[in-house]
Amino acid sequence: CNDFLELTPISEDTVENGYNSAPQIEAALNGAYESFQTTDYYVWDNILLGDVRSDNFYAGGDNPEVFEYDLLTTSPTNGRVNKAWSEIYNAILKANVVLEYAPKVEDPKLSEERKNQILGEAYFLRAYHYFNLVRLYGGVPLVLEMTKSADPEKTNLPRAAAEDVYAQIATDLQMAIDMLPERYESAMIDKARATKGAAAALAAKAEAQSPNRDYNKVLKYIETVENSAAAYKLIDFNHLFDGGHFNNEESIMEVQFIEGTDGNWEPQMNLPKSISGDDWRKFVTPSHDLINAYDAQGDDIRKNNTVLFEEVSWSDEYWFNTPNSSIPFAYRRKNASGWASADRQYILRYADVILLKAEAFNALGNISAAAAEVNQVRARVNLPELTADDMSSKENMNAAILLERRLEFAHEGQRWYDLQRFGKLVSTMNNLVEIDLRTGKPTAYNMTEAKVLLPIPQNELDRNAALEQNPL
Amino acid sequence: QSKLNGEVTDNNGEALPGVTIQKIGDTEGTITDMNGKFTFPVVLEVGDSLRFSSIGMKTKTAAYTGQLSLKVKMETSVIGLNEVVVIGYGTQAKKDVTGAVAMVGAEDMKARANTQIGALIQGKAPGVQVLSSSGKPSEGFRIRIRGTNSINAGSEPLYVVDGVPTQDTRALNPADIENVTVLKDASSAAIYGSQGSNGVVLITTKRGNTDRPQVTFDTYAGVAEVWKMQKVLNGEQYRDLMTEMGQNTEWDKYQENTDWQNKVFQKGYSQNYQVSVSGKSNKTNYYFSGGYLDQTGVVRTSEMQRANFKINLDQEVTSWLKVGTRMAYTSYSDVDVKDNLDVNQGGVILGSLSTPPIIGVKNPDGTYTSNPLQNWENPLAHTDAPVRGYSNQRMLANVYAELQLVKGLSFRTNFGIDNNNDVYDYFLDPFSTSYGRALEGQGINSTNNNGYFTFENILKYNTSIKKHQLDFLAGSVIQKWNWESTHIERRKFSGGNIQTPNAGAVITAADARKSEKSNVSLMSRVNYSFADRYLLTVNFRADASSIFGQDQRWGYFPSASAGWRISEEAFLKDVQVISDLKLRAGWGIVGNDQIGSPYASRGLIGSSNNGYPIGGSSQPGTYPSSLENRSLKWEESEQINVGLDLALYNGRLRVTADAYQKDTRDLLLQSPLPTSTGFNSAWRNVGQLQNRGIEFNIGTLNIDKAVSWNTDFNISFNRNEVISLVDDMYEGQIAGRGAAILVQEGLPLGSIYGYRYAGVDPKTGNAYYLTKEGETTFTPTPEDREIIGDANPNFIYGMTNTVSYKGWSLMMFIEGAQGRDMLNATRFDTEGMTDPKNQTSAVLRRWRKEGDITDIPKASWGNRDNSRISDRFVEDASYLRIKALTLGYNFPASWLDPASISGLRVYVTGENLFTWTNYSGFDPEVNAFGGSNTVQGIDYGTFPQSRSLIIGLNVTF
């Protein structure tokens, strides 16, 4: 009768037998990568929080929780804030599973070299997720081991200081840099998996973002990126987002999708009827302020890769109060493919590293070296070199870099954190003038220092008594 | 010698049909015809005695003295003391029952047309709450016996159909049911051990017991409609509101005036046919039936069909061996409509309210229209465009053999199965809707293939020594379930002609999976009675479940109950007024392993759907899907019950009263975890729940002259409380507004949670709320939320009155629930004024300018601060409903005899004819979260109950 009662799951593995062989640990790692595809956060909310929250885009659409992001009134009960938190921590769990089980796998098919790579990839993923958490919420609980017990003593962890989170990110990324290869066997794989270049690029970004940043370290990490056998370089800007040049030479790492079967739903949320086939009011509407910034520079190439105007039947509170007017749509991802597009986000791309290098040079007092880096990025979109005025002071140079980053990375989820890093977040949002056509008055953003971070989700506070809320 | 003829009448000399006549000490018997006449099938000898019994009459014994004919007058008695009650694995005389048991007999069932078993029980048995959380034809019932006993494990009772346990009762045909017994307390349900913690509903189907084959034909037809509509804004008022919120469109283009409720709601028609043949010949009892039911719902396109076939057969093979079978085959299909969703998600009920009247149904190009300010399509796009349907084939069957080993000792072996296959098909064409166009068409096919078997072996022994009567039972049961499912979805269709997924160019999902579960149980029972006065029942059962880890697999569940028939004591025996008085008391522990995850104690690793593409092609990916807990064990429910049965004046007044307390411990709880663990929840044995209550059933025979009048009334009070819990649980998420239900120590399940509304500020038009300290604020914090309602009724009740005169009978059944709250979440969408949804006319009172004094805040585009979950939307959903009113007429035998018809009845029934309630929504008897244990009392565009009129006919040949 014990045989009759001893039933092993048919369609699932269990922790006792699911992580023992080489293909199983590879599958666990792939599952960890898959969070880039299957979470709302990495598909969409990173754009909402990086761009809609900033001066680049309006919420568009019809979702009050997204309006909260846009209008800087995000409350602790906002469901998206909770979703982002739990999705990122779920991704961390998957990385922790790989870190726990990979060293224990004894399978002749798993070489020591590959085992190290696997660990390096998992360290990279964990660091990337904590980098997002710390930017969104500040210090967060550091969960560094796979969860094995539901005991509140073990699960109710307090928040670590932001500095400690950044220190852990640096530690994980150093492991990743040491363990990861510069290239795998093909370019397609190079951009899908973490590489030494990706780990170094992320380490540079995290170092620059951290409260105790050291720009010399940033430059050291960048050197590792530049020396990579992957030979990253800038490509034609029009190729970056045309849906025809995936896994290109500028890409350091990007989320992988397959059109139709394993696709990305995000483009359908943004693209107009002519492309998406449906004419409900779309999300993530480019702002006047963003379009003015492109126009002021005459930056047509990047503007045309960011914004598409089309006539719509609804009215838009910022663009036109009368129907059948032309309004802009977010356009970096250009193919909707019925909610299953192959178009994707870059996790890291080389232009970011170049502008980060400029930022580091400028911070260390080398303004002309900084300008040279910025000019590379400008040259490929046919813009003139920075002016003498731009180069006249560290402050002006910083402003030029920040603007360049805005034009370069609009709709890539970076703006909010760039403003934060440059110390311009509060002033920029408070100086932002966006006229609400329904009232004829500018929208009051009432930006404060406290709003730099999201609130800790109420749902998580309810479940974990050791957590403390951010100032609201 | 010839056979005995006879006639049976009642007190008034009226013929009594259907009286069972049995020779005492033998199995021979017959039944009276429509004229009360009978011919006893075997030749009797002087000294034989005959027993005459019939429901509602006092059983009478008559001795055979060699006469040629016999006239018997029977007295009315509602008491039915010798009535036999079906209990677990056997039957028992009602007078000997020591547990809390409720019965619904054939008489109750005949009174009206029923499509589902739940409707038979609703309001008929104290302590039994039947929840019909929506009025969909496809919706089943949920039954709660003495409250909700669990949080994450099942709270539905065990249904046992002719000895085969089952969960889904939608496939049962009420016309085949002979009677239903509800085992409510631990001691009566304990024989079902692990599956009995929520009570047991025993369903016995009909068998033949007349010598002459009896053919019955039943049919009815009905029409149903919603009983209430909502008043919404007209086109002009809608435009005003939108303009106020700064919205603009080419209003001149939208000049229609569509009444969307009128489009969505329709008259629903139903028709039902049922034929059965039953009888008894020699040593064979048989019952065959076939039935067909066809119903269209009150919401456009919703429908349901059911065809049933049934064979019940018992054969005496030898004097010591009896074999038999019960087989039921059901073919069921329905078309569902989406409810409990907002218009953005295609919710049809909310769509009928939220869609502005200014648009028509279709555009000139054949596509569905949408809200001009936001592309939400009108509700007909969701009822008419998707071609969809669910169908289910189910076989519920068992075979048994019963051996009489020696006198008093019998052995029964029973093998039963419950197999069902269901298929869901869905197709959305690539033209008419915007979602269909975006996907270029979508085809889905899902199947489930579920199997179950049970194998029981039971040994019974009964003996009596002087005044001691003893019954022993011992047995074993093994059960196994297996589930298989597949799911296929394809997109990109060339057109709308081929609607199966094969025609789609892109495979978006292709999934197939299996799981299984097994139980092994050993059980035993002793019934002891002394002199019909002192009764004792003791049960012990051991259960093992594959869900739990090896060390925790077995659970042991004892129970005992005792009864004292005081009326049999010498000091009461001569008191004529009291015909029966019995005190009962019982205690027991029952287990529960009914959780939806058969591998809950395992640390499972799931495989992701499409994997992750590396190197351009998808690679397999896995993820940890649950936290391992090998110490997971049985949830236990301990119950005490005390009860009293009293019958006065020869059964003209009967009272049954019970009081109980049920404590459920070691709850199988999917308890929430901090999500920083990477998991959302984990299965643990934590927490404790309590249900306490009292329930009464009162039956009276008011008049039994030419006119007879019976009343049956029951009322139940249950109090539910969460005694302990590790962490509070926030549930019942409502479209972007957060949780509306709090599960917390000291509160009942179904506590509605939110802000306290304090009115409208005349200056700004914004909503005031109260802080914890009681001060008003526009911006309350989450900590200011409080309990603002309780979905549990203070009491539920039902009353049936039956009046008959000659062939006429009038039955009125009322049912109600008092003191329950409902969060009318529909009003978030219809009074919220945050987006381009049409609103109800309540918003005409909205604040518009400084100084306006009103209870409805101003419109605020894209901002829900003025429509937070608050007590503003909590309403009293108490109701009293005339559930059924039936007028029937039995044609007299004198008319029927020439046509060889033995019975003909016609009737007309009105269901839900009147409802008294203060609830403002479509219907107070709904729940958007269905049968959820914790989330109760929320209406969010839920398919309402309908009002219907049915005309029916029963013929017997």
C-alpha cells in the first residue's frame, strides 16, 4: 500500500531530482534568463519607471496605476509596484538556485569550464536584478541563498543599506567578470548570455550609480569592456531598432524573443493602429519636452527612431483636445506582430559604455576626453561636435552628457536614473512644464527628494514585519 | 386459494396511492395504484402480517385472517419514525440516528422543476447554505455545511452518489434522484473520514419497486429574465460628463441611442424531457431513464444542454448473493459568457453598463463598435464574436456484490468509477474585433481527461441479544484520481471559416500534463442500542493520502455519539402529547486533504512554456514553483454537536434543534510569504478556524381535513471566526484598487476591508475619508483601512408551505439571508467617473461647482482617490425571496383510467418571483469570486440570478 501511496509528480521535477545533471542545471539557468521575457517588469514596467516617470513620456492609455507613475503620486498599494518587487525577487531566487546547485552537479558532461561559466552567468543575473531593486526602492533585503523554509525567522529579512546592496552587486560582478568568457561560440549566443564584457559594463554602471561612486573604478571596468574579444562598436543608429539587426555588434546583451511563438507583447501596447491593428488609446506617449529636445538639436535620426505621429480618433490631454488630430507614439520597437513581436530591449549596449566613459572622464576633470567620447555618439547620427560652451566647464559638460543620454536612450528605461545620478532629478521634474489641455494649466508634479524612490509595496510590508517603509 | 385484494384510504376515505405493502419478515411486497387498490403478489397464509407504509402516514400493520379482501385506513403522520435514513455505508431507522442528519425526500423534489441538485437542497435543510454565486446556466452550486471550515483546502462537502464519491454535481439529473441525506456533524460524517470534514451529501437514485412496470414522462418548459435593470446615463448626460472631464470627440458622429442592457439581457428559455421505466420482476429491480435539458441564459449567447442516461439494476442471484449496478452517462455542454470583469477586459455585464448609448452595435464594415473615447468594444463583441463552447462526457458507474455469509453477517464489495472528458473550444475571427485583428485570429482547444476509481470492501454484522441491538461494520477503501490536460492555441488565421486551431499559422501554446492522487482508508463502526432507548455510535477511521510526506501520511479520526430516547422511558411513555423525544450528543475529529495541489508537500520545479531562446532557438527552462514541506499533514476538524428531536401530537408538530462547535486546526494553508523569498506563498499547517452555530427545523401539519396544509421552516445561525493565523492575508483584488478582503485573527472569513468614507467636500468636490484617529482627510494612508463589512449572514432561513385540496396543490417556498454585507464593486466602474465608461444615473448628483452639497464626489479623470474601496460601496445585501411558487393539479383517476394512465399532473412554477432587498445591484445572491472560502460578498459585474416561469407535466402509465 505504500507503493500505491508513493506518487511522484508526473509533469514536474522536484528539488531532489531536478538539478542533478548538466542539462538540468542548464535548464535552471535558462529559466533564470527567462525572467527577462516573462515578467511585466522587464518587458514593460522598466520603461514606465525609467521613462514615463521622467520627463520623456506621458502615461497614455487608461491605467490609473500607470497614471500614478506619470504624475509622481505612486502609492504603496499600487499593484505594479508590488509586482515589480516580487517579480525581480523571483528572478533572484532562480539565480540563487543555480548558484546553490551548479557546484553540486557531478556529471561528466558538465566540464569544469562550463560549470564556472554557469556560475558566472548566475552571478551576473543576480547582480543585475539587485541593481534594479536598489535603483527602484533603495536598500532592500539581501537574499543570497535559495529559500528553503517558510519559517518567518528566516523569511522576514530587514532592508540592507543601499551601500551594502551596491557592495554585493560589485562582489557578484567581480565573480562574474572572473568566471565568464568574453565570447561564446556564436554572436547569437554572445548577446543572449552574460559575458565578461556584459559583467564589466554592468559593474561600470553600478559603480557610477552607487552613493560611494569611484569613477576610476568605472574606467577600469570600461577598459575590460573595450578589451573584450567581442569587439563592441557603434553601428548605424537606424539599424539598432529596425527589427532586422538583432544581436548586432553594438549590443552587449539583449533580451531574446522569437516572433509569434515566444514574442514580446510590449510593442503592441505602444504602437498605433497602422502597425498594431487596434485603435484603443496606446500607452507611453512621447512628451512635448522630449520632442522639443530632439527638435532643438535637429536630431532627426534619433527622433524618427523614437517617435511616430499618427492621426487618432480620441483626444489626448497633452497633445490635442480635438479628435482626429495627429499625436506621437513611442516608436523604438517598431513591430507589434500581434502581441508577439521579436523586437526587444537592450540589456546593455555599447553607446551606454561610451557615454559612461565620458561621464567618468568629466568627473575626473578631463573635459576634452569626455567630449571626444560624446562626439562619437553624436557623429553617428550626423550631429555636430559639442560646442566650446559645452566644454567650458565640468557642469556644462555634465549637462551635455545628460542631454546626449536622453536623446540616445529615450524609451530604453534609463532617464529617471540618469537624472538621479546627475543630481538633477528633483529640479528637472519640478521645472518641467507640461500643459494639460483640459485645464489649460501645467501639470503639478510636486517632485520631492522622497519620490526619487518608489514606496516599499504595502503588500510586502504586510507580509514582512521586519521591513520599513521609505519616506513617502 | 387466491391472492389478497385490498384498498387503502386515509382518514377521510380518500384513496391513497403509492402505499408500500410488505409481508413482515419477507421481501415480498407491492404498492397501491392511483385508486389506492392493490393485489398482494403472493398467496398469504393465516397468521401472516402485512405492513402498510407511506411517507406522511403512520405505518400500520394488519394481520391476515384468511379474508378475501382487506380495507385499511391509514392515519396521517408526518413523523415518519420508522422512516429509513440513508447513512454512510448503510441505512438506519430515523429514530435510531444519533448524529445531525437532514433529509430531502422525493416529495420535496417533485414540487418543482429543478435543473440541479443544489436547487433541491437550497433552503430545505438547516445548517446547509447553498451558494449560487451567479445565475449562469453553466454555473454549479457551492454548498457550505455549517460554515466555511477551511481557508485553502476545499470547503465543499463530499457528494456520494450511490456509493461513489464525486465533486462536480452539475452532471447529475435531479429527476433520477430518490432522496438526499446531508450528514452534518462529525459523528455522522466520520465514516467518510478524510473526506467528511465539510459534511457529506448522500445521493440515492431511484430503483424499481412495483410489479407492474411503471413508465413516467416528465416535461417542462420555462422562460426566464433578469428581474432588475440599472438606470444609466443617456447620450447627452454622458457627453456632459465626458466634457466635464476634458474629453472630446466628434460627438456629431455618435448619435445612436442604444440600450445596452436591453441588448445584453434576453429572455432565456428552457425545456426539459425525462422518460423513465422502472419495476420489479421476480428477483430483479430495474430503473432506466433518459433525460434532456436545454437552457438558454438570460445573458445573450449563454446556454446549456444536458443529456442523461441512467440504468439501475439489482439482481438477487441466490438467497445469499445479490449483485447490482448503477450507471449514469451524461453528455453536457455549455456556452459561457465572461462576467466578473470590467469592460476593458471584456466583462459582459459591466460592458452593458459601461458602454455609452451613443454608439450602435456594428460599424458599416462589419466590425464591432467601441467607445469613441477609448477603444473598449461594446459587450456584443464579447458575446457574439468568439465562437466558443465547453462540452463534457461523463460516466459515473459502480457494480457491487453483496453476500449474506451467515445470519447477521454480510459482506459487500463495490467498485466504482467516475470518468469524465471535457473539451473547451474557442475561436476569435481575424476581422470583427480589435483583439482578433491584432492576433489575426485565435483558436484554442483545451481538454481534460479525468479518471477516478474507488474500491470498497465492507463487512457488516448485526445481532441482538434480548434488548441489546448491536451493529458492527469494518471495511477498507482505496481510491485513486488521475488528471490529464492538454491546451493548444494557434494564431494567424486566413479567415473565419475554419475555426479549429489547425488553420492557424503560429503555435502560441501547446501544453499537456498529468497528475494523480491516491488515498487508502480503513474504517470501523459500532452501533449499539439498548431497549430502543439508549443509542450509541462509535467510529474509527484511519486515512492515508499521497499528498503528504511519508511520515505524515496517516491520519487517525475517531468519533462517538449517543442518543437517549426519553419518550421511550416509562415516565413519558404514557404522555400522549409527546410522540417522540430524543436527545443526541456527538463528538468527533475528521480530516481534510482536499487541496488542489496533489504534490503540495514537494518542492516542485516547473518547466516554462516556451523556454528561453538562446542562439535563436528556444531552450528548455525550469523554475522553482513551490517550496518543499515534507512535514505537511492532515487538516483536522473537531466538532461537538448536541441535538434534540421532538414530535408532538402524533407528529403534527416536529422540532429538530442542533447546536454545534467546529474547530478546524492545522489548516492546510497556502500562506503568503514575503515575496523577497521568490515565492508568493507556501503550503503550511497553520492557523485555526471556528464555526459555532445553532439550527432549527420545525415542521407542522396545520390542517389535515379535505384541505391539508403543511409548513416546514428552518433557520440557521452560524458564526465563523479565524482563531489563529500566522500572517494577515489580503485578498479579493479588485481591478487596480487593491485588496477588499482581510483575513485576520478574530475576524470571520469574508470580512470586507477598506477606507471609511466621510462625504464630499463642498469646496473641492473631493471625497473625504476618515483616518484611524477619526479625522477627515483627502489622502488616507493604507493604515487607515478598517473592516467595513461582513459578508456572513446573521442567519439564513427557508420556509415551505404546501396546501392541497383534492387534486390541487399549492406550494410556496421562500428563502432568505439576513444581515449580510456586499461590496458593490460594480459601482466603482459605474459611479467612479475616472475614465470614459458610461455611469449610472447616480452620478447626476455629482459635485460640479463650489458649494454643491452632495454625496457623490466630482468626476476625476484617471484618478481613483474619489472612488477608493470604502464603506460608501458596502450595501446591506439581506434578502427574502419567493424562491418558488408552484400550483399543481393531479387529474382524478376517474378521468385517467379509461386512457390507462395511472397519474397525470400539470403544474406551473414561478421562480424568484419576488425579491425583497435593499441591495441596489442586479442581484443580492451573487459573488464575483464564486465559491472562494475567504473572498465572499463582492459583486463585480456578476451574472445575476433570474426570474422564471415554468410550466410542466408529469404522466405515469
